[in-house]
Amino acid sequence: MRLLFFQNCVSPHQMPYIEVLAQRHEVVVIVPYIAEQAREMMGWGRYETHSPVRMIVSPTDEEVQNLFEEQTDGRTVALFSGISAFREVKPWFLLSLDYPVERGIITEAPFTFRYPLWMHKLRFLIQDYKYLKYIDYVFAIGQKCEDYYRIWGGQWKIVPFDYCVAPREGGEPLPIVDSDTANFCFVGSLDKRKNVLTMLRAFALFNHKHRDACRQCRLTIVGDGSLRDQLEGFVHKKKLDDIVTFTGTMPMNSARQVISQCHALILPSLYDGWGAVVNEALMEGTMVYCSTKCGASVLIDNPSRGRLFEPKDAETLAKFLWNDYGFFLDAHESRYRRDALREWANSNIGPEAIALRMETALKRK
């Protein structure tokens, strides 16, 4: 096959499986720029490809049309990420309509944190419904995305899909820094949507009810944002300063190192289309306490991978902290669990697994 990936930037959450596909197929990645400035400020950095991926940055319309016109011995499948979310991608989709290629979209569920679902449905009817007949595949990121695109019917094939991340450079996860301490972390923006205050309230409840145990815990918060002063003020007010550390923004590899040193990652978001930091944690063998409002919560369908809680439910999260506290301090059990979890992650959500899922979906009957 010849696979054309049209994306808004070079994504570390898609390139790992694309690189695997490039070892077996002709692959071209088309982007307006290597990295968005906003994502670079979040620590994404610039992703360097390590396989025969052909990269085209900021192409003209003529260059894109030439891609569709190029002769190939096999099929050409054009895959578009976010034709509604990213203004650069939709024009490329429209250009493709004049050519006999197969088309797929790689997409998350509508962003209902900002606009209610009925508004997204209305926009789809007005702007995008007319294109439904041109789309052969929907690679749906998360269960809510699957459900949303199924309501429109159509002849497209809906494929349950995930983001993925590469195994961290250096191979084996770093050792737990202190086996006498239960280590937790949060990685992300310090804004309303990420709901970090609920996580801190859970630690305050844990400290109130089980002070001695809580004093053997550490929470590292990686990231920055508009609510940082408010969150640091809450930590000081609740006398959690010796438990909670704010690091600010870190490069992605450094954040992965923090995750690898923790027993559990906490993602309390009010909404996340997916939440790739969950993949990062599982690939490191780190359990996840995840809000039910995150797309990646579908990965936490077994207690060995973590716990799910409602995003405003600080009490339940506090109970999880207490219930797992002793388990985390058992160094032998912790090491065994981490190894088993890393093995599961590599087999099920690693780059090879996600590439194979796409290949299987694209096979003709």
C-alpha cells in the first residue's frame, strides 16, 4: 500500500506506528510544520523520524495534487487527522476529492468541554455531512468517538483506534527512587480542563484521614498553566508542601523519566479526547488513576492497570490512594507488577500493535 498521512504537525503520538508501517509500505507524512509552537512550549520538542518515512513540510497545492497523481503499483490510502479541528488539513482533504484514492480520517470525539454535543452535530450536518460518501475509514480514538460516528450511518468502516508512544530511549524503566515512598505524578497543563484541584483535594483528604501513610507519599506535578498559583496556594493551605512538588514544564523525555519513577500516574481531567500520557505511563509499567472523562480510560479495564473515578470525586480517589498505598510499598510486588504491565503495553498499545491494527483494517475482503 501507499499511505499518505495528512497531519497538523509531526505527532509523537502517531509517528511511532507510522514508522513501523513505513518499514512495510510506502509512507508519506504531509504537515504544515514540524511542531506547533504551543506544543513545543508544553515540552513536545521536535520528533525525529528513524525510518524511511518521506516527510513533506508546508507543501503547495500543486505538490499535494502531485502526490495524488503519482503512479503506484498498489493502492493509495490518504489518512487525514482532524479535518475539522485543524484549518491546514481540511484543504488537503478537499483536494483529494478529485482523485481516485481511498480516504480515512483519524479523529477524536467532538470537544464537548467547550461546546455541547448538539452543536457539534449541527456543525457536522451543515459542514461535513456532504463529505461522508467520500470517506472509507474512520479510525476512532476512544469509545465516545466510535459512538459518535456510528450515529451518522454511512458506508465507512469504523475502526477502534488508539494513539501510541514509542518505548522510552534507554530501554528498561528507571528504578523506583525510594522504595519506602509511594510515588505519584501528574503530567499536563495546569488549567481548568485538567482538573488538578480535585487530585489535590484527594491528597488533602488522604492526609486528613491517614496522616502517617500520606506522609510516606510524594506527588510530582509536571507542567505549567494559568492555575499554577492557585494550586500552589491550595497545597500550602492544606500543609502538603512536603508531599507535593511542582516542577514546571519538562521536555517529553524528562517527563517520561518522572513517570517511570512513579508507582501511579493520575489524570483527573474533566475532558480529554484521549490523554496520551496514559499510554506513556503504561509503557513504563506505571499504573494509572484515570478520570472516566478521558478517552484513554478504555485502557484501564483491568485493576492491574489502574483505577477509574469520576472527575469531581475526590473521595473515591483518596480511597484508591489509601487502598493501594501498602501495595506500592511492597518492592517485590511492585517490580513484578511493573514488568507485567510493560509487557502488556508493548503487546497491546505499542507501535507494532497499532500499526498492525491499521493494516488489518485496511485489508480488502
